[in-house]
Amino acid sequence: MTEELSTKNTNTWCPGCTNFQLLASVKTAIANMIKKGMKKENFAMSTGIGCHAKIFDYLNISGIYGLHGRAIPAAIGMKLGNPKLNVLAFAGDGDTYSEGMEHFMHAFRHNSDITLIVHDNRDFSLTGGQPSSTTQQGYKSKVQPFGEIERPFNPIRIALSAGAGFVARCNARDIKHTAEMIEKAVKYKGFAFIEVIQDCIIFNKGMNNLDKKMHKVNNSDIKKAWQLSEEWDYNSKDSKIPIGIIFSR
Ligand SMILES: Cc1ncc(C[n+]2csc(CCOP(=O)(O)OP(=O)(O)O)c2C)c(N)n1
Ligand code: SF4
């Protein structure tokens, strides 16, 4: 089944990029849902612009290759036009937490029944590795040769503050677990947000391979969700990082 979800387009992600694993998770999740009776033609996607957005070329479902920062409004429009669709919005951290921040915040309030998957590699990769809102302090790039001085956002806390009903965090390197989370998010009735920790092997390499810090959770208690959100501040390489369902109402 995953072959039917593939395209013949040449893949231009860097060999070793964890976008490959994330694509495999998405295909696995959709294939599982199709096996369980959902229809392939009822899956659709929107994307932002960035390395992550090339998923549009490699995943064989319908959709809109969107604008930078606008994957969410495109997805909501598709859902409004055809409520039968299971719409997946693929976006970057640059996309979602900078230029698209207003869409992100309001999406929780609007609560359209779509799934947002953020490929969070903690920089703007396609444009050359500039720091994004989730980049750790000290990260050096061509535009910040002395290192990033601003503190990173914690998107999980922002989502909880905005009234999120479904928040998960995944590790792109864990294909099976990420596929399970995507299936749960698609089946959730309302706006489902998945923050995927995705390594970029070219730019912000200092925060890659955090697997050993990660532990799996499955939580539906809002007070516990706040505690889980505070375990990792996106700055430290030493603290524990919860992955799985941080909160589901
Ligand atoms: C409206 C608009 N603003 C800015 C850009 C320039 N731009 C293209 S890709 C990109 C960075 C993408 O970073 P991110 O969303 O984190 O995705 P990644 O490449 O890291 O996957 C930017 C700023 C654009 N194409 N369109
Ligand atoms: S630049 Fe980084 S995010 Fe983009 S394809 Fe290469 S490894 Fe992946």
C-alpha cells in the first residue's frame, strides 16, 4: 500500500535527512488507515514552503503546495470545501512559529478538524540555516556569527495556552511511533497538532540525535500536560524530552 502513496519524482532532500523517516511515518499511517477502511481519495494535504514542503512531491495524495506560513489556512479551506477530507498540513518551524504564527494561534480557537504536522528542525533550512523561533541560544550561522542571543519559543506551551485539544510531540527518527501518533491525530475530532523533532544534518546539527533524552508519554490531564511541556525548554541538551501524546481532551 505504501507504494501507492509514493511518487516517481526525484527526491532532493539531502541523503540522511530525517524528512525521509517522517515521510515513511506518514505513508505508514495513511496505509494503516486505508487498511482499516478509510479511502485514499479522502486524504489531502497542504504544505508551507521549505525543505519539509517537498513532501508534496513525494506523497501521492491530492493537495495544495501552499505559501510559506500558510499551510494552516489552506488546510482549513480544503476542509470547509469538502468536510469528508482528512486534511494533513505539513509545515516547518520557520513556517509555523514565525511567518505563520497568527494562523497557528487562531487554529486552536477555530478548532477545524485538520491535522498539523510541524517538521521542527530548529532553523530555516531551505534558505541556508538561519535561526528560527525554536533555535537554541548560541547557535551560530552566517547571519548570526556570534550566536543566537534570543530564547527559543516552546511551541507545546504556546499550544496549551491557546486552548489546544490535541498536542503530540514525535521524534522523526522513530517511524513506528510517529505513524501511530499521526493516526491518532487524524482520528481526533478537532484541530490536532503534532510537533516533530526533525534533525537537519546540514545546519543546526548541535541539537540532533536527542533520542536518549526522550521518553514516551500518553496523557490526557491538563495539569500534567503543563508539567510535561516544561520538561524541555528547547535550549538544553541535558533535560528529558517527553514524546507521545502530551495532551488529548
Ligand atoms: C511568503 C514567503 N516568505 C518567505 C519566503 C522565503 N522562505 C522560503 S523557505 C523559508 C524557510 C523555511 O524554513 P522552515 O519553514 O523552517 O522549513 P525548512 O526548510 O527548515 O524545512 C523561507 C523564509 C517565502 N518563500 N515566502
Ligand atoms: S538542508 Fe537539512 S532539512 Fe533540508 S533536506 Fe538537507 S538535511 Fe534535510
